[in-house]
Amino acid sequence: MGHRISARDLELGEEKVVRVNRTSAVVKGGRRFSFAALVIIGDRKGVVGYGQGKAREVPTSIEKAVRDARKNLVRYPLRGDTIPHAVTGKYRSSRVLLRPAAPGTGIKAGASVRAVVEELGVRNILTKVYGNRNPLNVVKATLNGLEQLLSKREVFELRGLPVHPDREGPKLEPVGLDEESRKSRKDTRKGGKGKGGERGGRGKRGEGRGKGRTEAETDTGAESAGDVNEGGEEK
């Protein structure tokens, strides 16, 4: 789950402008334009936030959006350079599927989702957008999916399992097994090893057979050579 944090102790990178929407109003002197900017900002180490700003000029609207984004920074759990597990985020009629990927996969996402995951610090992820493709809805759906992420420690705490401070996660032991059942498990494992030993013994027997054959062949070869020699002497 995400935890809201302050931007004072963070080194935030450059903001990413997802969209600048222009609107116009017809007045007596002509048209009056207004701009609305959507901005994503983060430290690329698990913290990301979004903001919106409106103004009569584009630079001013972006500045307002950055100030708003710095107030909405949230830290999400990551697993290396990807997310811990698959989630599906929803907002209005937009749905975003986020799925972890192996190293070297890269970011498979559109512009809106890519801006969020890049500023978050993800390098390998698979995504898919369903429904409405409005950039604002997609960004909010992506953040909704990130809110559902749980770290390994949080999962074990929810399940009531002990978390050892000297390990990343608790060491799981089979539940409901007595000492006798554990001994029987060990015995079965030993029996499996014995089978492998028997197979090895069969191999040795085969080797013995092969050796016997080679010796017999050498004996027959020696006898045949002796016959030839004897024949030569008789001649």
C-alpha cells in the first residue's frame, strides 16, 4: 500500500507533462484561451505523484501542476526494478492492468502509464489499458493499481506470520506436522535416495558385465592367435 510522504527530504527529478488541454471561451472582444496541464513527478526510487494546474498560459499552468504534484507524493513498494505482483487499477471507465516482468523486458506501456512507472522507478513491466483512454483517467487508474501493491513484509503481517528482523521475510515451516510425520518425511526422502543407489548399482553391474565380455574377447583373441602360430609352425 502507498504511504504519503513529504517532498522536503527527496531529490525529485524533472517533471513529465502528460497532457496540456486547451479550452476557449467566446467573449465580447474575441476568444479567451485557458490551459490545463497534467504533470507526473517522482524520485525514481519508489515515490511518484501527479498534479493539475490551470492558467491563461502554458508555462504557468505547468508550474501550478508541479506544485500540486509535490503535495501528492506517495511511496509504493517495489521489488527490484519491477512491481511485486500483478494488479488491476480502475477509475471511472478506465482499467489498467499492471504485471511484473523479467529483467530485460523493458516498459511495455502507452504514454500515460509510461510516465507514471518511469517516474516511479520501474524498468521492467507489462501493462494494458482497457476502456476509456483519457490521459487523466488512465493516470488515476494506474495510481489506483499501485495503491493495491503489497510488500512481502505487509503480506506476512496480514497473515499473522512472524517477520524476523535479520531476514527479508519469515522462514516458513510446515504447519500441522508433528515430529513423527517429519521423521516419516525424512525416511521417504532417504528411501528415494536408496532407489537412486540401486540404479547406480545396476550401472555397476553393467560395467562388470562389460568387463567380463572384454576379458572373454581377449581370451578368444589370444587363442586364435595361438592357433595361427601353431599352424605356422606345423607348416
